[in-house]
Amino acid sequence: MIEIHPDQKEYFVVSNVKGGQGPHSTLRFNESETALLCLLGNDTVTLKLIPEQGKRGLYETNFMVRGTFPQGREINRSGHHEQTIEDFSTIGDDKIILANSLGVIDVFKYSTVPLQSQAMGVNASQMGNKKVELSQPIKLDSYDINFNKQVNYHEMITSISVHKTIDSSMNSLISVATIQNNQGGDREGRLRCIHILKFNHQTNQLTLLCTKDFGLNQAAKSLYYWLDFSHTFRGQNILLAF
């Protein structure tokens, strides 16, 4: 990640992250753009604080969040069994949603307020290796899309998107695209389903609202690897899938 100053014709590297399988799954801002959430490797997301206007660099933090293994079901060892964060998104300024390769969706709550008084007034580039200490994220809820399904009907998540409009600050809508993840593995990338879930901000619970099942006969490489659930048309939510 490079910070650019066109007026001074300067630029310098402020941080490094390991990119995901696509640009859509590597970096996310929170709503007010005070924090940048970054994918580190396959199964970890970290948070970097963005300094106030006029200061340079990014503040590194101790923040680390990982997805969870499904509870109460056997992992399909002949297919895609490694836990990998396939995509993630933010809700507002204090929540992050992780979607992993095992079909589990997690919602975590986090804080960007340092645990103790630290030198936040200096440029981040001058802080060296010093990290801002944040409280660790708290898991609010999980949803397993493969719960109670036979192994041959397991799905692997490829992408997610959160609808930015929250009705009365109570609910957020989440779209989830999946491919088949049966005993033959997931290499063919055959589209399977789109799920729409609701996250209730009062109960902190995820609920499945509806599913579009495309069946088991889709063409290879028919997967949706990018979703955009941020638009409306004449009062209806619009989901773009690519």
C-alpha cells in the first residue's frame, strides 16, 4: 500500500498485505474510513488505523480476527477442507463479517479506541514498529450454510456483499454466493446458490431469509466471484453478481 502526495510529488510505502484470490477480498474500509481492514494470509484479517487528516502513514495494531470451524459437523476431508477466508466485509464502524471456505459466516464486533494513551499525534511513519493496542474482537454470531446437509451437497462461499442501507438501524442484509463443494472438490467452480441473510443489530443474530438454488448442473467456472449489494431501484434492493 502506497501513500501518494501529488502536490509534493512524493510517495512512500505505508504497509504490506497479502492479497486475496481477487481484489474484492483483500481490503475493506469501515463506514467512516477511520480503519482499514486487511487480509493477512489465508485465514487472518488485521486492522490498521488511519491517522487524522494531515498525518501520514497507517497505525499498525495488534488486532487479529479469524474465522471459525463449523460446530457439530464433520469436515469433508476429500474436498476443500482447509479453513480460508474467502471474502469479508464491514458493517458500519464496528462490525466485520468473515465468510470462510467451510461455509461459515461470522460476525465480530470491534473497537478502534486504543486501550491506553498512546502517541497518536505523530505521523504513523515515525512510530517504527510500535503497535496501537486495541481490544480483541468479540464474536457476535455464526451461521453455517452447510449445517445438517449431506457432504455431497456442501457449498463453498466465493463472495459476499453487505447492503449499506440499514432499516431503522436494526437490520443489515448480506448476500452470499457459493459453489459446489462435494467429494470431488471445488476446482471446477460450479455455481450453486445465492443466499440472503439478515443481521439484527439488536439481537446480534444472523438469520437466513431466502435462497436462490441454481441446481447441480451448472457449467464449470460459472461461479460468482464478485457481488455488489449496495444499490436500490424504485425502492427494491438490487444485487449485482459477476
